[in-house]
Amino acid sequence: MHDGSGRIVVQNLTKQFGPVAAVQNLSFTVEPGSVTGFLGPNGAGKTTTLRMLLGLVTPTSGIGLINGRPFHQLGNPGRVVGAVLEAQGFHPKRSARNHLRVYAAAIGVPDSRADQVLQLVGLGAAGERRAGGFSLGMKQRLALATALLGDPQVLVLDEPANGLDPEGIAWLRTFLQSFARSGRTVLISSHLLAEVEQTVDQVVIVSRGQTMYYGALDNLRDQQQARVLVQPSDAGALVAALREDGVAGIEQLPDGRIAVAGVEAKQVADTALRAGVSIYGIQEEKADLERLFFQLTNGQYAAPAQAQYGAQAQYGAQAQYGAPAQYGQQQPPVPPAGSGYYAPPAGYQQQPGYQQPGYQPQGYQQQGYQQPPSGYHQPVAGYPQQETPPQGMPPQGTPPQGYPQQPPQAPGYQQPPQDNPYGQQQGGGLGGGA
Ligand SMILES: Nc1ncnc2c1ncn2[C@@H]1O[C@H](COP(=O)(O)OP(=O)(O)OP(=O)(O)O)[C@@H](O)[C@H]1O
């Protein structure tokens, strides 16, 4: 029998699509009671990893486990995992309520559950509206409602904030945290750190299919390297002088300033004085998470010279900070946007019918599991529950073999917590937590 923990274990997962190494030896654990952000730029391998975890793509090697079992071996998967890989696939002329009822019937839950999950995701007033007329944000909510039908122990959501307006993102944050605090497990992917920063307890940051950081966001925050921004009278002379002093992390900014990493302002000022360079302005800047995230992932598309900030950056090269770009685009690193967090897509209009409910205990008992309709990412019905782990499964409650994985060039890698930081899983209905 599966261990019932709700723990997700990804162990040395690898997927090769012909010449494309989509996922390379990826390992991480998601503990019940926590929200884990799975972050990386476009094409980093997030969706492929989630699809392998959900049994939709066969790994080249490695394994993904939920409750200690591969997805297709979960005894009652509709109760265990709710997944949203894309907020599409709704019959455009079917109302939200009817859509949910179709899926409710498929997994053997009563029609009344459709209204419950509509309320849960804030679509209580939109149940009669056709899904085809929904905005992207409303489709995201409807997809989440579909995933919640089976009262799952684990939620796996691919880019759930995509299309949500700021209010929707704030609501999603509260919802997912509440869900997790009830002892359940949440794994969400995003290509925007800012989108999930306030939601997640730990992050797995991937780039080109490889782990770049795995651990608590707070630890990543603690490792931020401050830099000094200086406006000199002669940038070339100051850079030369700094280099003579053995300072390596030097970068020219488009506005004419020099950024110097790993030193204090006083050292830069002393060097400038010695070199006879006037300083018109100087300030210490604490690196923010967004820039750190970019440092960890910007090698994916950028040319090597563009991919560096710090020791290997070359003064005098093309300005490395270009026009504001979004993560994951084929752009050189950009400074923290400062704004744009939670910004809805251009032209986005909030649709009527939203509510912002909390996540309430449902006390719902699932009636049994049946084969869902095609396209519903739930496993095959009636799969016999096994009493002993299949061969090759790691022992429960211990880290997978080879774990922890040492990410390449990843500062701040740390082992995940071995114990559930939120205590034992609580039984009963959904939510009811924080
Ligand atoms: N079925 C497939 N056949 C061939 N290559 C694939 C397939 N699926 C994904 N890939 C490739 O694998 C890599 C990882 O893709 P994946 O969709 O997993 O990334 P992602 O991080 O989810 O990106 P995004 O944020 O854009 O969705 C990409 O280079 C992609 O082109």
C-alpha cells in the first residue's frame, strides 16, 4: 500500500526528446503541508517533469513518486492527486457547472461537489456561464476547480497564476497556503519568481533541465550578494584601478554607472581616491531575489558573455542590462523590474462572476473512483492497490538514492527538510488551515 504521506519524490528524473535533454537528473522532494515552487524559464523542463510525475510522459530514466508510488500505481488516484497542466480543454458551450458535473460523474463524486468547488475557486456566481466565454483567469479557476473535485491530497499545478489578475494571484496565494496548511501537498510551476515568491515555502529552480537551486526561499534570500553602484568621473580608470586591487565583479550599467559586486562602498571609494577618479554618487544595493533567480537561470538562452553577472563579467563589453524583458525570453539579464509584479496581461479584463472565498473544509467523502473522461489527468481507474512497494522503489521515509543532488554552479543548495515542518497530516476535509 502506498504510504499515504502525500509526499512527492522526484528522483534522478531524466527525459531526452531525441537530441533535446529536456530534464537532466532532477531530484527533489515536496513535503506535505508545504507549497513548493518549481521555477525556471520557458523550456527549462518544468512541464516535462510534471508530466512525468503524472504518468503522462515516460522518463528516460529516474522516477517520480507520489505517496511512495509512481502515479499509475496509486490505488485511488482521483483522491490522491489533482492536477492542472493547462487551463484548456473545456467544451466551449458547456457551462462551468455542467463541465464539473461531467468530471464529477467520471470520478464518482456527487453533482453537489461541482457547486462546492465552484465556490472554492470563486466562480460561484459563474456556474451557469459557458466556459467558452471565460477569460484565461476564469479558465484557470475552473481548471483548479476540476482538480479539486476528488478532494485530493496533492495538488500539482502548471503555471496556475497564468492569466490571473493581481487580485486573483493574491487569492490563489491564500488558497494554496491554506490548502497546504491543512497538511496537503502543493507543487506549482512558474517561470516568474515574483508570481510565487509570497506563496511558496521552498523552491526548485531549474534551467536547461537541471537543478540550479533547491531549498528554502529564505536561504536563497540570505545569500544575496550586495553590490556597489558608483557614478565615477572616469569609468575606465576606476575599473582599471579596481582590477589592480583584485576586484573582479565589475559591470558597466547602461546609465554610465559601474556595479561592483562583493565589496563595500568604502573600498570602492578608497580605490577611486587613489586613482584620482571623482565619484559623483555611490550606493550599496542589496541584490534582490529576482536578480538572483535570473543569475541562476539566465544561461539558458543568453550567450555566455551575457550570462554572467559578477566575477566573469567583462567591463567594456556590450551593456548587459538591456531593455526590460520578462524572464525566460531570449534576453540578456535585466535589473529587477520593480514593477510588473502580478501585472495582468495586456488587455486583460476582469470577468464578472469572481468571488474571493477562503478555502473551507468540505467534509466531503469521495464515493469511489471511476475512469475519467479523456483528457482528464487522472490515472486509470481500478488499479489494484499494492500492499508492498514494487521493486526498485526506495524505502519510504528515506531520501531517494543519490539524494541530495548537487546542482551545477548553484549557490545555496541545501538538503530539503527530512521531516514535515508542518507536523502530521491532518485528516478530514479540505482546508480549514491558516
Ligand atoms: N514532446 C516533445 N518532443 C520534443 N521536445 C519536447 C517535447 N516536449 C518538450 N520538449 C522540449 O523539452 C524542453 C523542455 O520543455 P518543457 O515544456 O518541459 O519546458 P517548460 O519549462 O515547461 O517551458 P514553458 O515554461 O515554456 O512551458 C524544451 O526544449 C521543449 O522544446
